[in-house]
Amino acid sequence: MYKNLTREEKLAIIGVFKYVVNANGKVNEEEIDAMHQFIQDKNFNDFNELINEFETNCSTIEDFYELIETVRPENRDLLVEEAFELAISDGYPTPEELEVFDIMAEVWDVDKQTLLDQIAGKG
């Protein structure tokens, strides 16, 4: 599924990862391990190149919203699932980490609970 993502969608994943990892002001080992596992599992070979592009071109929350908007409906579940996996990697997600779901729900014009229910339904 990862290979079907557009460049912008890959940047959106990076943005979501960065948002979740930095949300509570602390980066911990579990979050880093979860990111590395995702990179390895999905053969995200262009991660370093794309993170540099993200850092250069996505400097405002508006830029982040625009990236989230580029995610096609068929790939939204992947983004939501990966964000949730990262948020729970160190135990329970913090309210700050969960804010990324508010952003996705707002941009995609869906209810936040609907996004979270999609994850629960796949469990």
C-alpha cells in the first residue's frame, strides 16, 4: 500500500509522525522505535530525503493542513492507523498527540470519532 502513496501523501505521513512525536514536548525511545519500524516495514527508503523536504517546505500549520488535504480517501485509513500506532507506542496517547486526529477530521470534513472508530474496527 505504501508504494501507492503520492509524494505529497508521504510528506503528510512524515508531518503526522512529526506532529505526534513532538506533541507532548518529549520524544521517547518507543516513538522513535515505532517510526523506525514503520520505515523498515513499509520500505520507506526515501524517508530521509522526504523529511528534509518536509522541513524545508512545511513551516506553518497551514502548510501541514494543506498536506493532510492531499491524502486521497483510499489512503486515509493508513495515515490514521499509523498516527494512532505511533501515539500509543509509549502507552496511552496524550491529549496533545490526539490533536492530530482533530486536524485530520477537520480537513477531511469527518467526525473525529469516526476516524477513531475506523481504527477500532480494524483491531
